[in-house]
Amino acid sequence: MEETETTAAVADPDSLVSRVEDFFLHRLTTIHGFKLRRSQLDMAIAVAEHLTEGGPLAVEAGTGTGKSLAYLVPLMLRNSPEEAPAIVATKTVQLQDQLLKKDIPILQGLLSTPRKVVQAKGWSNYVCIRKVETPDEQALRELGPYLPELRRQLINSGGKLTRQEAVLARRHWERIKADPLDCQKRNCPHFSSCGLFAERRELETAEIIVTNHAFLLTDLRLQREGRGLLPKGDVLVVDEAHRLDDVATEHLAVRFDPDRVYSIISSPLLNGNDGWLAACRFTFLMALPEVDFLEWSGFFDQVVLLNLKNLENLCSDIFVELQMVSQGQPRLALRPLLFDSRGERLANLCSELCMGLEEASSGMQAMCRDYEEKFEASPPPELLRLSQSLAGFGYDLQFLLECDSSDWVYLVESDPTSLVARPVDNAEALRVELFETFHSCIVTSASLRVNDSFHFFKSRSGLTDGTSELVIDSPFKVAENTFLGFSTSGPNPGSPEYPAYLAPWLISLAANLGGRLFLLTTSHRRVQEFHALLSPELATYGIEVLAQGEEPAPQLLKRFSSAGRYVLIGVDTFWEGVDIPGERLSCVVMTRLPFPVPSDELFQARSELIENAGGNAFYDLSMPLVGLKLKQGFGRLLRTESDKGIFLLTDPRASTKSYGNKLLKNIPCAGAYRGPTEEVFQRALEWSYLNLDFCRTSPHEDGLTE
């Protein structure tokens, strides 16, 4: 690219735009392997302009744009380190790792004065030192063999042991993770060495904070309660922004998890005289005159100990009852259940717990007030925090039991077993509580538009019509490096015979490619069916079939990316966020258009909202969701400029239904072949033989055709 100057650079050589352009042209080009692209610089300049002028900017940046550098360079070149920090939020850990371990260190090395960059993680990512050093009875039983190693890791990490570093099963980690509801904060004997609070202190002086969507949105709820952890920022960058609405649906939800509430309530009662509640009781009573000791000792035991024991039993009963009424279903509508004979006992138990939580909370607060007024002494802060937690649990549970707002969907969920209310529409909360609180907002992803329009994304995420828009096309030569095939024949993808219909062609194609194939389905049942059909046959070619669910997703991806011969079958997790460059992934087969499940309660509520406003739920909700998913699925294939591969969509509805062409506009279809399934696979085999260097066998020798 020629070194041309922008108008802004000529007009003001000290402007952020000018400095960004100069950085790309004269500093980044000194990095080995860096290739300057006009499209990347265009995005960086647009980001710089919005950092200066303010307002929101939505950027759809195709794969290969280098969007992370395009927003990081302007952030790191901002003028004054005294400014409020910039916050960068991603959906996936993989992208956070890329930013923190690759992109930011490169840029820091090119700056005369490096910026202070801090990663912000949620409470559950940190170990609680107190729980490791003085575990309660239950944790000691479960974690006994692991404790020496955990303590050694704590010493070596300076107290900053995280979930990723402590290799433990989920149930074990739950016993020792940090939790705001039972954290003793400054009263904890390990506060000075606590890794969580050390990093929280670092946030106060950070210039750039890197976090994830979940932490960002959870902090919104904490901000409402005056307990927010993130400092006030002036710039927000949301990468992988196409997932923001989904994450908001999860983290702006109201949840009552009886098992977690049980653990919070029971933790003070564990370890008897060695527990923290016993220490709290001792502190509470030692400040009293001897004449009042017996009276207030009984008062404390009645208000605190007896109430907690009663609440503990109720939580245990509710947990068991929820498991019984859900009958193993992952999700169940709450409202009809509460007014049905099946849920009568559950409703009664929950109502009793609501009253118990309110009684315990108000009783503790009244006791603390009387204590302070009568003895002019401050009650233990742990007691006040416990009463506030109980009140919060009660408010949430009462809200869930009322089930009376059309703005929420009320559910019983099984992972974890809990009562949940999820917002039907997140747009207003995101607009008011997130985007409008920042001077500048940059939202970006490779998949923001549906049918060349940002409208669906903006309407779901709360961005206004005044949001600036920018489209950066992928620099990759998709038509030259990809075979696209769309099947026009075959049974309905939902029919029982569909997996057996596709299996022979999938086996032939995977055998020719030596594995290197992603098979994307829309249900776990289909994953198992395809696995059973493909695995024995492909084993004869030395190809192993990996199925989602048999191992954690990161391990499956690591194996698939290794030097072995693999086919990977997956559902939602593998439709997006997977980055396997090179020939290890050379084929993506999408077996079914990823329409939402019609019976899903949240989808039904959102459809009803659209219909009541005069819209069409199929075209205004279902189709955009499928279009974005198609973009994401296709985006797994080409990850570098030299990548080549095959993309097949075997669902005939994409070619035979009236809505099919509209959906396919969301992926680059120039030169795509449409035809019967057998011909689509045959053409794919022929293309692979001509274009993929590792294919040594002519497709006509594989037995697919005569």
C-alpha cells in the first residue's frame, strides 16, 4: 500500500487520527510478518475519529481484517494517561488471550511509554485463600488430597491462583472459589495477600482494561447496587459483539439457585466453634457488659443461629423439589408449574423461604441497630453483610414467584437447578446502562449485519439509529479458495433417516481429506447419531471421529488441531469462535439450517413481542438469527490468506424454499454449486483433488462414482 496522507493528518499532524496513521505506516511495518492493509487502517482511523468526537460506531470487519490492532492502536495512542480507562470486552477467552499475550505486547514494544493494561475477571475465577487454608468440614472431605498442591500453587502465584491454573473438577472448584456473598474483605486475615483484591486495586490505575462480556454485564447489576468493580471508563470497545445480546440475556437475569444460597447460609454454621460465625458471635458478645451477656447471647442465637438453620433446611427441601418437578428437563416454564398441582409443594416451600429470609434479615438488622444504640459499639460487619445477602435472596425469590411481568420469561432450569427470570428484550438496559455511560463506544465483529443491514443487531443491542456504521470486507479471496456446495435433494433434515442418508458421502469426503472436517449439527442427539454412523467406517481409514460432549471443548479442539486425522461433530459451541488456521480444518459441512427451537419459552416471548408490535416473527427474528449463524459457521473455514477449503450446506431448504436465497445472501455465494446431494459431494471431491495439496487420491478411486 502506498504511504498516502489523510486529510485529517494534513490538517492536524498532532491529532489522534494522524498519530494512528503514522503508527501503522512507520512503526507496525517494522514488525516481522506484519502486512499493512488499507482496510485495517481505514478501520483504525474510524475508531480514532470516534474516540475524539464521541458516539457509537458499529464495525463489521471480515475475517482477516486484523480488527484487534485496528482498535488497540487508537486506544494506546490516546493522549493523556490521566484519562478514564478504556474498557475492551470480548466474548471468548481465546480472543482475550490473543489481545493480552500477542497483540498488546507487540504494541507496547513500539511505544515510548507503555500503557498500563489490566485484565478484569469475575469473582468465580479466583480461589479464596481462606477456604484453602481453613476449609470447612465438607470442603475438607472433598478436597483433602488436593489441598497440599493448592497451597503450594498459592505460594508460587503470590495468592493469584485462578480457575485456569488450578486444575480441578467443577464441583471441587465451587468449594474454594471466591464469592462476594461470603467474602470477609478487609476483615479476612488473608486480605493483604488476596490475588483478587490485588488485581482490583490495579484496576483503579489502569489505562486499558481487558475483560469479557459476562463480567462487563454482571458489573452493570453491581453498579445499580453501588457495588460495581469496574472504574468509570470513557471508552468502551465490544469485540465479538454479535454475542452481546445472548450474554445480556444470561447475566441480566434474576436467578435463585437454592444450592448456592444453601452454601452461603450454611457456611457460617460449619466448623462449629472454629467457624467464622463463632468468631463473629465472640466479637459481638465480648463488647457487652457482663450483666447483658446472657440475654444478648440468647438473642444472637435465636435471631441468627436458629434462623439460619431453618433457612438451610428450606433451601435443601427446595433443591430436592425442583429436581423432582423438572423431571430432567433442561428448561421448564415456571408460571404454569406454580399454579399446577405438580408445583404446589414447591410454591409453598418457596413462599415459606421468602418469609423466612425477610424475617431473618430484618431481625439481624434490628438486633444490630439495638446493639449499636444501647452499647455504642459497632456490630461485626460480617453480620450486616449476611443480613443484606439474605434480604437480596428474598427480593429475588419474591420477584420470581410473582411471575407477573410480560418483560420477563420465568423458568425452572436444571444447570444449575434454579428458578430464573430472563429479560425478553435487553435493548433498553444495554442502551441506558451501558452504551450511554461512555463517551465513545466501538462495537465490532465479523458478523453484525443480516442481509447487508445492521438493523437487527442495533435493535437487539440497544444502539440507536444514529450509530455510525462501517463495513470492512474480508481481504481473503473466498471465490478462488473455497468450494461452496448447496444440496437441493434429500429428506427433511429433521427426519430420522437423514443421518444415514448423508453418511456415505460424508465418509467418502472425510476419507479423501484425511479427516480435517467439521460436521455442524443443531442437536446433541444428531451428534450421537452421526458419530455412531461415521466412527466405525472412518476408523478403517485411520480417522478418529470426535463428538462434542465426550471431552471439554478446548481439549477436543486441541486434539483436532494436532497432527492426527480427525473429524469433529459439534453443535452450538463449534459454530463460532473456533480459529484453526491452515489445512487442519479444510472442510465445514453444515447439516441443517440453525433455526431457533420453536418451543423455547424465551424465543416464544420474543416472537410474541414482535408480532404484537405489528412485525413478523419469522422474518424479523428467526431469519436474522439463522443468517448470523450461517455467517459464523462459514467463518470457521478460511482463517488466513492462504487457507483453502470446502463449505457444504446439505439442508435442501436453503435451495428449495422461498426464503433460502435471502438466507444465503449472508455468505459469499459467488460460484457456488447447487445440485443433488451426490453431485455436490462429487464436485467437492474433484475440487479437493485439484486444489488441496494434501489430497493424493483421485476422487474417482474412492468408490463414490463409477
